[in-house]
Amino acid sequence: MKLIRYSRDGAPPEIGLLFDAKVVPLAAVLPDAPGRMMEVVAGWDGIAPALAGAGGATGFALAEARILCPLEAPEKIPAIGLNYADHIEEARHLGLTIPTEQVWFCKQPSCLNGPFDGIEMPKVSDKLDYEVELVAVIGKGGRHITREEAPSRIFGYMVGNDVSVRDWQTRTPQWMMGKSFDTHGPVGPAIVTSDEIGDPHRLAIRSYVNGELRQNSNLKHLVFNVWDQVAELSQAMTLKPGDLIFTGTPGGVGLGFNPPKFLQTGDVVRCEIEGIGAIENRVVAEA
């Protein structure tokens, strides 16, 4: 199942089920369904059985809607750094320390952005960079989750761009500031439920800037895979429905080039993952 949040004709946001290029409003299939995606994720076990055959329901063309960020307000957004071998090599020649354990930072929920909305060029920096990532959406969550239990705790997956302001990221040992500027967390376009994806560690992952291929890898190259990440995080914190995990980016980020290829106002960044979809965001001047 693919779930989206959308706005149509200026109306308040709604939740829809996406079938190719057709949207079926969730409320049309299940009138008493929650109106917030966070509640849908938390209550999915009771909702999913009622959606059998929803693809045959009356809907409307996807082109008629503005696609919004799929989740309203996750409690937390942990993100792992240096988690592909080729990205580690980029970091090595930049003089960064190579980790032997999972390295975690956080993106603030306030940075979340729609899958086709503008990414702001900060007034305080011109070192704007892109990072395509698989984003895992926690479903049942919990504490002290084992690696074997981890697949069952993931509700679904999205495409994400861990937009980074590099000078703000590296001027202190903590990366949070440089990873959490407003608009610097576009995700989507839909949440693809985990039953549709199965094991994600086989999917191609790519990014483009103005049509130029920059990152081109496969999720099988993750150093710590998604199950490892869920298990590790849950030793320290209770994972909750709707929490998002940015799972790492492959080599090819702008900082890795010599000279660096940072983003400029007007650039268009496309991030895509096989079987999940693509997001595309233009760099715009900060409001």
C-alpha cells in the first residue's frame, strides 16, 4: 500500500491511497479512519483489513493534488552518518574520522519538507549539499528490539534528502545544527508499506542535480543495515509510531568532489529509490 498526504483545491490536508496515478481518499473507503497520518501508522493493524479492494474505489488523478510531507510531526528523526563504504572513502580523504560503531545524530522535526517543495538556500552559508537516503518509518516501535524483530517494527519506507549545510555541520563535533535548517528534510512522495517492499537491502538508490547523476548505489552496500540500526537505537530509546530513521547516504555528495559541487539557488535535486519513488526539490532563496 502507498499512503500520501495531499491538499486539493486549497482544502485542508487529507490522507489518500495511491494506486499508480490515481488517489483514493482514505475517508472514502473508511469514513471513520483517523485524519492524521501519525494516527494511521499507530492504528494500522485495525485499518489495513478494511482497505482490501480499495484500488477499485472512485478516486481522482494524482495530478489534481499537491503532495505534502507524508507525516505531520514525528517525535524524533535519528539519522546515521558514514554508512556506505564509498561515502566513508569520501570522508577519509576529507580528513574525517572513520567510525567503527554506528554514528548517530538527529534532524529536528521542524526541518521536514514536502517531496516537491523548495529547499531554502540559507542566508548564513553557501555550503548547501544533498544526500539521498532511504527513510524508514517506525510502526509498532518499542525498546530493546532485536535484529530479528526489527523488520516487523517498520511500517514503511520513503525517499529522503538529508540536506546538509556543511560549514554549520562541521564547525562543532555535533552535527545537529547543520542537518536541521528549515526545509532541509524533504521526504516522500508516499509511505510505501513494508509488506510491499520486503527486504529493502537490494534496491537501487540515486540522486541527480540538474539532471546530472551524482549518487548511484544500492542499499546492499549499507555498512549497518536497517535492521542493525533499529536494534541499536532501541537499546537507548523507545521507538514510537511515526518516528523516522534516515539510514545513510552513498558516495557522490557535493562535498566529496574536488572542488566541491555545492548547490546553488535554482538547482533541482532529484532523489530516487527503486520501488519507492522519487522526490524532486528546487533550491530557493531563504524566505
